[in-house]
Amino acid sequence: MGDRSPARSRLLGTASRLFYTEGLHSVGIDRIVAEAQVTRATLYRHFPSKDHLVVAYLREVDKAIRAKLAETAAREESSADVVRAVGESIAADIRAPGFRGCAFLNAAAEYPDPAHPVHRTVLVHREWFLRTITDLMTHAGATAPDPAARHFVMLRDGAMAAGSLADPEPICRTLLRGVEGLLKYQDARVV
């Protein structure tokens, strides 16, 4: 069976939903197989281990975020507007029903070993995101794009963590004020 088989899609969809809502370690293979209505042999034909399935889940999340950012970049007129729109998109995610934080931060917490394939997948995504925000900050005219981008990523990380713990509204307002502040004040000594 090819990578786009219905069984593989059901497995990945089921695993993605369960992993995000309940956690990576707490969801077992038996539950995924039962809910996806496939056999264990089918699961292992597509994903040789649970770690492979977790990596596939994170790669799908990464792919969706990259596509969303590309759509945003194509729609907005300036790099600063793209940065603002990314902030708004993050705020919208935090406000969404069922929000449970960042899939990547959650995965890193469950797989702390930097050599583990799941942790490495998290790092690949985060490195891409930081590079993308750095490029946007550069094009937006930041005098210190590297620290500004790191600050943006830290704002995002904090908002994603806090947004799953408390009322998302003040957290989203703080995130968006912080993003706007980064765009308005680009002094390297402060950023």
C-alpha cells in the first residue's frame, strides 16, 4: 500500500487527534488501532513503531503550519504584516476550542532526549520557524532581526503554554502587544 492509503490516513488522523488531546505517551497502539479500525499488522506496515507514528504526526503538524504561513505570506503586502498575521494566527489557535498547547513543545516535554527522533523532529520544526521569523524581521526592517525573532518565538512559546492553562484572552492580547512592540521598536539593545 502507498503512503496515501485510506488505512494510513485513518491511522495518522486517529493518532494525531489522540496524541494532541491526550498526550503521546498516554495513548497506546491498541487504542489507535481500535479507533482507526485497522489491524496491528496494517499499523506496522505503515509505521514500524510508535515512534515512527509520533514523528509522522509531528511532520503533518509541521506541514500544516508551513502551508498556513505560506498562505499568510502570499496574502499580506509587507513582511511586517506577515509577522502580525502570524501573531494573529497563533492567537486564533490559542482561542480555539480544545486547545492544548503547542504540539511541538508538548512532544519535547515527553521526549527530552535530544538524540531521540521525536525530539529531533521538534528541533527541525523550531529551527525552520525561527529562520522564517528571522527572515521576516529582516525584511520588515528590524535593526536586530536575530534577537527580534528569538523574542517572537519566546512570546509564542509562552503564549502557547499559558493559553492552555488560563483564560486565553489576556494571553492573546499580551502576545499581540508584544509582536507589535517588536515591530515598532527594533533597537538591538532592547530586543
